[in-house]
Amino acid sequence: MVVADEQRAAVPLRWQVNGLELAGLCWGQAGDKPLLALHGWLDNAASFAFLAPLLTGYQVVALDLTGHGRSAWRSADASYQIWDDLPEILGVLDALGWDRFDLIGHSRGAIISTLLASAFPERIRHLVLLDAIVPGAVADEDFPQQLRSSLLDKQRLRTTGNRVFPSIEDAVASRVERGLPLPAARVLVERNLTECPGGVTWTTDPRLRGASAVKMGEAHIRAVLGRLDMPTLLLLAADASARTQHLLEHVQPYIADLATDSVEGGHHFHMEANVGKVGKTVNDFMSSAKASALT
């Protein structure tokens, strides 16, 4: 595992956007090239604790998306669909004064990054996607069932609490059991816990585990991919080769300037032993004139 440079240690940040308090972490300093980082489902800004210090010359700002980490939960009437975070992300960008920037996302954060880049392509210099790019399409005829699942989940999760662990170490062990290396599990978990009777519990909003009311269809996904006119890098976990091949066949025809590579490791490869390779690949890509130089 690459050890972060002490001079690239994270600085905590907070913003008030649309009545919500949002938290994040920053590596680098003002004047460096701006890079926004969006984490995956049930993770938080510490997802980039190992990668961000390796991205030389960049001011990396990683958000805790709403309902995650140290950011606020949405109101009781709100939802957590992938596009619901976009207004708050735009608010943070306004607060930072970033008109144009590079964008990197992992998993759910990669999907949200793709949506943001498709809606505002003129603002994105380079787009880097870690092990995801778009959600799976849902057929039009499945909409009623999707809506039903969402409504039932919303009722159920309204009164559902998060799991309580006797100690931080027990919470860390729960993530290790699901495949995360211990150092990665620790930095994620410690940012995602709060004390409670009986020990500690997740700060994550339980509603994030519910089904979305609406999902994109094939035509929506093609339209989104077709709007990605910026250099785009898609890094995929080598441990999921069958899924990787299917995903590439699905997206490559629609993106004008796409580079791809695979990284040894699992879904969180940017927090695993090969983070050094990920850092070099991302640095090389964002310093290159054309994404096609890597393909």
C-alpha cells in the first residue's frame, strides 16, 4: 500500500447548500488544478484517502454525499435517487468557485459523475470513472413494479434503524468480512460511525438501501453516454472480468473519447494494494491531450 505524503494530508471542509449541511475532505491547496471526487454507495469521502495524495498538482475535494459520512440526511419526504445529489454538488462547486474542473467517481459516485458530465459537459475537463459508468437499464414495462418496490421500501425503512456494533473494531471487521482490506475498511468506517446506546452505529441514512422509484431505460442511457464529449477514462476491476466485458460492449459505441484499463483487485481497487498503479494511470490520463493515448 502506498503511504500518503504528510504534506498531502486531508483537510475537512463543510458547506451549507439547499438547507443541508454537507461535509468533505480536501487534499492539495487552492491554485492547484481542481478535481472533484464522488464516492460509492454507503462509503464516504475517505474512499479517496489513498488515491488523492497520489494525484500530484491537484486540489482534490471529496464529498460525503447526502446521507453518507458526516453529511446531513435528506428530509423525510425526500429520496436518494442518483440524480438527487446533483443540485447539492452544483452548490458545492459554486461555493468552491470551480467553473471547470476534473471529475472522478467510484461506483455509485461514478454513475452520478456520468450524469453530471452529461448535463454539463462544458464544465468537465477530464472524466475518470472507477468500476462503474451507468446504472443497469430497466425496461419500460417494469416501471410499475419498480415504483411499487420503492414505495414499499420507503414505508419499511422509515422506521428501520442502523446496525449497532459493540465497538469500532467490530464495525471495521464487518467491512473486512465483505472484502475490504483492513486499512481501507478502517478509514471508511471511522468516518461513518457515531456513538449510540450499546456502542456505535452507522451515520448512513437507512433509506439509501431502498429501491429507486424511477430507473433509466436504454434510450436514456444512450443519450447520457452520447453527451460525454470530454476525455473519459474507465478503470474496471480485473476480478470481475465477465461483467467488465459486458459493460465495455454496452458503453464503448456511444462515447467519443474513451480510454479503458483494468486494475488487479476488487471493486475498491483504488483503496487496495494497486492504488499506486491507479494513481499513475489517472495522472497520465489527465495530463494527456487526448484520452485515446491510453487505449
